[in-house]
Amino acid sequence: QVYKGLDIITNKVSPQEQSLCRHHMISFVDPLVSNYTVVDFRDKAVPLISYIFARDKIPIIVGGTNYYIESLLWKVLINTKEKPSSVPRLQSDRKVELEQLDSAELHRRLRQVDPEMAARLHPHDKRKVARSLQVFEETGIPHSEILHQQQGEEGGGPLGGPLKYPHSCILWLHADQAALDARLERRVDDMVAAGLLEELRDFHRRYNQEKVAQNRQDYQHGIFQSIGFKEFHEYLVSEGKCSPETSALLLEKGIQALKQVTKRYARRQNKWVRNRFLKRPGPNVPPVYGLEVSDVQRWEEDVLKPALEIVESFIQGREPPVEPLRMEQDEENKRSHHVCELCDRIIIGDREWA
């Protein structure tokens, strides 16, 4: 009954959940597509949201990656493709090509065409520097200028353009850090018990073995950068070529690495919610309601019941029975540029400089 009449846009779902309501955007990108971006995600999800609204239903966006959710809520992205395609293709990506250049050369090129953006980005941050260069090459407009245009629109602010869906709310499921860490470790163990290794072996054989043999594997782009694959690289490439004892050690090393990177990612997700949702400056920010999930035995009382009350009030235009979360905005300039001559280092951001 919770799911009845809902449409879910998500990349994380079980078969049982799929049987309860319609889900969108699952298993539609070829694993070898390396240039599928958040812009592609937005361009496919936005028409779906309009389609769901047209059927007088409510779209539920489920995370996943909070950056992708932000791309749907606010005008924050820049589309440099002339004709966005609904079907991801195996094609070259100018950003990936630029990333092959030396960091110093990349940053030098950016300084020539967009000195403001170059001052905001660390010279070693090849991805962001390459993206800014790509924006300029494909639009003819400096990246910083396009961002200023977005921020200057009515309802815009320091973090981007206006809110695209004013009548929206965010439910943030959060847990005590110790409880979350323990749960994530158990989750990895459960994944291994449920057949993770067989899935990894199959994926490695079908998509990765040839790349490794040709020494052209890239764990920085596409599906191969995903958590849960690259951590087992040594185990997969050496399986059957080393002693059982060595293989077991490499397997355990991969499992422990997966646990560590999963916990690190969870921390980044929570930090994103705090910095980009709770502390977002300006009035155009949806209310964020916190739901405590530290004790899963209290799911009904602490999560399900209050969530349903919040959503019901939201749908009916009433004030929910609980107050949304609020945090004071940071006054820190995270893009300030500092040079430590003693260390010969560039430091970006007030906090890092302090």
C-alpha cells in the first residue's frame, strides 16, 4: 500500500519492489558506455517526471547519488551536446581525451580561456579542469560565465540556478555513524554470500579480461569506477594463476577494501546532504525531513509511520507534524585560491588554507 499509485525513478531496487509499483531507468545503459554523465541522466529523467505528473501521479526520486538528485531539483548543469540522445552510445568523449593531457598543461589551457575558473580549481583536479575546458570548447563561452548566468536567474544562488520543482520535499534517512558502519560491513558480507563473486567473475570475463590483457583498462570512467568492482582487480586477474592461499588472501583484501570504500562513500553522501541541501543558501530549497534509521527494529515507528504522515501532509498542502531539519549556512569560501610559497602548493578553500 505504501507503493500504490507511485512511480519510482531509481538505480537501486529489488525484484520484490519492482513488483509493487512501476520503476524507471533500470538496466538501460550498456556496461561499456564510459561517457554516460549526470547530464544524460537528467535529460532522460526530466521527461519521465513530466510524464508521471501528466498521469496525475507523484514521482519519487530514490538515491543513490545525491548529485544526480540535485541535478533534477535545481538548474545546475550545463549541456554541451547539440542533440542529446535518449540511448547512450559507445563514442569518444572530449573530456576523457582532455584528461589524457598533463595536469599542468590542462590548467595552463584553462587559464588562457577562463582565468576565473582556473583560479577556482586545483591544478591537479584533472576531471574538473577538463570539464571546464570541454564546456568552453563546445559552447565558445567560458564555464564561469555560464555559471554566473545560472546563478543570476530569478531564484538562483551561489550554488546554481533556480529550483525546478518548487513543490517538492526531501526525506533523508540517516543513522548513527557506528550503527551505519556496522550495517555497511554486514551488507558487504551479505553481498558476498548472495553471489557477488560469481557476478564479478562473469563481468570480468565478458567486459574486462580483454582490456586488462591489452593494458588499456581504465578504472576512472564508466561502470569500471563503480564501488565493488575495481577493489577485486588483483583477485580477478590472478585467480587460477596463483596458489589457493594467495587467492584467498587477495579475496579477503578485496572484501576489506570494499567495506572501507563503501563506508567512505556513505560519509560523502551524508556530507553532500548537509552541504548542498541543508546549508544551501537562498529561499528556493525544499524542506528536508530527517528519518532516524539507526535501529532497524524500530522501522515502523521511526521511519515508515512518520514518513507517511509527512508525505500525506505534503500532498494535502498541510504543515507536516514534524519540523524540517535546518543547519546554519557556511560562510566559508570553498573556492578561494591560496598559494603557500614555503610548501610550493596551491590550496583551494578557506578551511584547507586555515
